[in-house]
Amino acid sequence: MKTDAEVLLMMHERAKGKTQDQAAARAGMSVRTARTYERAGKLPSHVKEPRKHRTRPDPFAEDWPWIQQQLQRDPALQGTTLFGVLCAQHPSRYGETQVRTLQRHIAAWRARSGPEQEVIFPQVHEPGQIAQSDFTHMTDLAITIAGTPFPHLVFHLVLTYSNVEAVYLCASESFEALAEGVEACLWHLGGVPKEHRTDHLSAAIKPLDAEGRAQATARYQALMAHYGMTPTTNNVGEAHENGDVEQAHYRFKQAVDQALRVRGTRDFATHSQYVRFLDDLVRNRNLTRRERWEIEQPTLRPLPASPLAPCRELRVSVNRYSTIQVLGNTYSVPSRLIGSKLLVRVRAAELELYHGPAHLLTLPRLVGNRRHHIDYRHLSWSLVRKPGAFAHYRYRDDLFPSLVFRQAYDVLIDRRPAVADREYVRVLHLAASTVEAEVATALALLLEQQLVPTVDAVRDLVRPAALVAVPQLATPDLTLDVYDRLLAGGSR
């Protein structure tokens, strides 16, 4: 039987005045076939009637009642799964190629008698009305910073009308990351929509009440009130209700992956370089949405006078171990603060420590629970006085700033076991009081020459900043006679 395209070509040639023989030849059919379709005035698809009889026996007729029973019990069962069960029950009844026949039978049954499926209703988006946001993990893209794996998330905000987007790098799905992400994205876009929609983030939405309603947390409500946005959320388990940002996640990560492939490497020298890479990518993607953005941009409300910059404030005490506990994690602080009470401002990626109004230091915030961040610089002075405490210190592994320090300690244990701890903590103190990179270089040189990395050997290779001689500058002998002669009109 001829196709609709062939018959249409034949009819088109006839309409141009070609003879039946010429039109049939042009369409690749016999004159008799051309005459048949011309007389019928119908396309092959209109002439063909569905076949109501079988050309061969149904191989699954005997087991079809059981198959239908399984599908009614669990409509999600697949044809390959049921075929595998049938082959196990009747090893010689079916061949491997018959799985497609069963899949066609099941598809026909689902079309006639299968369960009703959920319908997705396309929405009409109004400019300036809704922004959707969510976090997406970037770990599968295998990004590294200076050769070190960089697991992270991206807070992703999308305006549903124009699909203009903005992103913000973060380490976890905390409220601080959400708040900083919302502010960074809104200030990047330069305006505020009427409504902000998220899924059921614990950082923003309380557990459902007795009537199944979602309520925003007090901090999230304050953030939304500052920007004049109405907070909304999708129903539990209905991610498609946040469909614009969910689809944007996929497209954005796909674009990042392609840009990395063009770049030829997934390693970045610094965190800032990676941020600039993402910002450039987002800017280029938004250029393709310029037409709808020009419609939506005037409808956005102006930003407030300044960002809210929300953070969690905690009061903590510095214990005798020179550490503090913040949200289930342990951080070291300078030993001079033992016994002090500090104010900790918890942000998405860092902790700011204050004593009264004075800012003392900033620490990287740990992700998770029961983790620790111990800075050897905070403890080195005490360790020099108590070197015997080093061997069994609970957080000893944190006192090896890099691999070369650990290798140096292992050599000391092997060749000077009696004084290994004392020598190492003195090397550590030297690194804390001078420049760590210079001490690490000295250790590497000593290890390369198979020498014992004692503190004296390291000190001979390191020039502490305090010992570097300040160059003496000679006072120049200035004379202004030449200018006097010029002003007087004299000769040079």
C-alpha cells in the first residue's frame, strides 16, 4: 500500500496539469494504482480499516487472566517483569523475542482498562507575579577547587513568566542559605515579584498542622515581609507544582556540564573563579529570554532600601578545651578566650564571632552534625608547653595542616620516637608564628633529602618575618639650584 505522502505527490502533479502517466511516474506508482486513488479521492490512511482478526494465535492467551490480575493489583508492573516471571514459571513456553508482544498487549490493556492517570494542567503565567526557588545538588558534576573535590549546592530562583534565573552557591539547605540565596538572587534581578513559591523546605515551612496546612516559619515570614512577597508552597509530594524551577534545574545543570566540557577541565583555581564562571553562564542564558524579560521587568516591584541580611545569633561559652559548640559542631578559638562568652552570628557559609561589639574572627561553618574544625594556630602555644598531650589528643588529625606535616611527624616517630611529639609541636608552633607555606616547603626539602625534620633543621631553612632585616635607605642629597637658575632665566 502506498503512503499518504506518495498519493499527495501524485495528486499535486495532477493538479499542475500532468497526465495520469506522468503523475504516477513522478510519485513512483503504477498508473492503475494512481487511477484507483484518484477515483477514490481519499488518502491511504483514510481507506485502510483496522484489522479485526488475528493472523496468528495469541501466545499469551492461556496466561492472560493471570497477567491481567497482576496488572489490576499493581498497574506499575512492567511487561519485562511479568515476562520474566512467566518464563520462570513455564521455562519452555515462551521465547526471548516474545517480550515485545507482551508489552504491546499490556499497552493495549492500559489504554482500554488501565487506571486513570494524573493530569498536569498547564498554567498561564503573569509577568511579575511568581518566582519559584529550590536547591539543587551539583556534586554529580565533579567540580574541584585547586584539585580538591567541592561538594556544594546551588540555590536557584526563576521568574515563571520570563524564565529569567539567578543562582547562589551554598553548602546546605539551611535557613541562612535560603535567606542569603533569596536576597542575592533578587538583588541580581533588580526587582521583586509578588509571590515566592518553594517546596516544603524545613528551613522555611513548618510541619503540617492538624488540618494539613503548611505554615511559614517566623524567620521566613520576616524575610518575605521585608521584600513584600507572599510566601506560598506546593502540596506535599507534588514537585511538579514547582515545575518551572524543577525544569530549570535540569536545563541549568546540563548547560553547566556542557560549558565545563568546552572549558576542558572541571577544576578551578579558586572559589571566586568558579562563582564568576557560573555568573557568566547565567548571564548568557538570560540573554536568550530578553524579549519576555523586557515585558516582565517593569512589572517587578522595587527592592527595599537595603538587604535584610538575616542570621541566627547564638550565645556560647568558650570551654577549657579552647573550643565552642555551635549547632552540634565543635570549633576551636584562640586560647585567650577561655572562659569568655561570645556572640556567634550564624550565616550560610561562615560563623562570625563577637566579644561585646568587637568582631574577633570568622570561621567556616561546618555542614552536618558532630563535626569539628580545629585550627592548630589556636592551640600551638599550649601544645609547646604540654607536648605530651599531642599523641592522644581527640582532634589530633586536625593538627596536620597538610600531608607534608603528617609525613614529617611519621618520620619523627620512626627516627626520633622519644622526642617526636615535642619536635613536631615546636614545628607546628613555628608554622603558626611565621608562614605555614614556608615551613611546609622546608619540611618537603628535608624529607626529599631523607633528613630528620627537627625544629632546628626547619628553622634554618625558614626566615621568620620578624627576623628579616629591614633595608636601610640612604637619605638623598637634594638640591634645588637648577630650578632657581631656570626661574631666574639663567643658563643650565
